[in-house]
Amino acid sequence: MLNALSIDVEDYYQVSAFETSVRFENWNRYESRVERNTYRVLDLLDEYHVKATFFVLGWVAEHNPTLIQIISKRGHEVASHGYSHRLIYTQTQDQFREETRRAKKIVEDIIGQSIIGYRAASYSITAESLWALDILAEEGFQYDSSIFPIRHDRYGIPGHKRFFHILNGNGHLPIAEVPLSTLRIAGINVPVAGGGYFRLLPYAMTHLALLYLNRQEGQPAVVYFHPWEIDLDQPRIQAGRISRFRHYTNLARMEGKLRSLLANFSFAPIREVYAESLRVSATTLKSDAA
């Protein structure tokens, strides 16, 4: 079964865990490592003949346009990760629309084609910011991959559907939702989607979780990671203990785990894994708009 692989393209100092230590206005003062790390990711994916979805931060695209062109030219899906990595629920609707529109235009101008996918900074479409889905649909996105159906201190909608579905009702315009992968254990959704969870858990647990999703539940896994997660030598940011734990734990093991994952499972971009369902979603959107 094809699983969906995604990479959130942002630099080590741009993550939400460091937002109180690194102000957006000061991003230019930090050593940029996103380009070299993303090229390493691209080479790794080529080695295993894997294509993925790259959710690109608008600020990164603006400062590294050649990198974004190369991601596209090497056959990967390019999608939006917003502009400034600002949590959605800290924005007004007008601010979110402006950031979303700006980021989308930057990326589309660089690669010369429309993008259809979006992922919020730190999965910050929560129960309080579901209004963002309407704006995404209005701005031309066909799918969102921002909802993590878990309980977390910064994000998550624990009771949300766990697998791909079309949101078309309750005041929302039609848009597909691609939630990050979880397992249902003892009535609780347990995250198995990658990123920090992938670094913290033994690889065997992730392997068994993806096998269960594919074979027992008959569903593709939706997996993610960041280019900075394979960069053991990145500068250390002075931040809180929990933030440093989440960001730096097991960086040295990440590439080896990724190699095992890529060798043992089949992956493709989100738009390919859900191609037929997305066509249905796009048809629904057009008919509703007519």
C-alpha cells in the first residue's frame, strides 16, 4: 500500500517550540541551514526512489527560490506551510487570509504551477480555528493536512476523524482533510505520524504501527518530518527544557530510522496517494461554486 510522505520545510530556528526565544523579526540573524538539509533529504529520497510532498514555508521559499524549483523539478509535490510559521489560533481571520494568500503566490510564482495542499504551523487548526478551513477552500486549496486527532498542549482535535475525508457541511466549504496518522489504543488516539514521535519511539514501534494501519485498518499512513531533524550539528537555541527536549532528542538516530522506514514501506506524495478522492473533492467544490 502507498503511504503519504511529507516534509515540512522550515529551518531549525523557525519552529514553534522556539518562538519565544527567536522572534520572526530576527530570523535573518541566524545561520540558515534549511537549504543544505533539504538537499540531503532530496538525495536520501532519490536513493530509495521515493517522491514526497514538501510543505514549504513561504519565508523559506522567498529566500531560497532555487531550492523550491529543484524540489519541484525532481518530481515532488510542492505545497504550502504558510508564510511565517505563526500559529493559526493566534491570528485573526484577516491576518490568516493575508499570510495564506502571500505564501501561496510566492510558491506558485517560483514553480510556475498551482499548489493544492496546505499544512499549518504546528498543526494549529484546532477546534478554535476551524474557520481556517473555509479560508483555505476560498483561496483555492483542495486539501489540508493540519489536523492532528490527538490531545496535545499546543495542538490537536482528539475526537476528529482519523483518516482522509471531505469536509462539506457545518458551514464549511468543501475541502479534503488529510489527518496525521494515529493508532486507536484503549480509546485514545496515539500519534505515530513521524517527527518528534518518530525520534522518541523505537523504530520497531513505528514499523508495527504502520503495518497495522495498512493491513488491519486498510488505510495509508500519513507521515512527516523536517529537514532539520537530520542535522545533528545545527546551532543550539537557548529555550525552555521541554522545548529543547522535543527538538533535540535523538537527532543522531533520525537518518538511520528514516532509511529503515523508506526501505520497508512504499511512499508517495499526498496528492498521488489520494488522487481519486481529491478529484471527487475538486468536482464537488466546483459544482458548489457554480
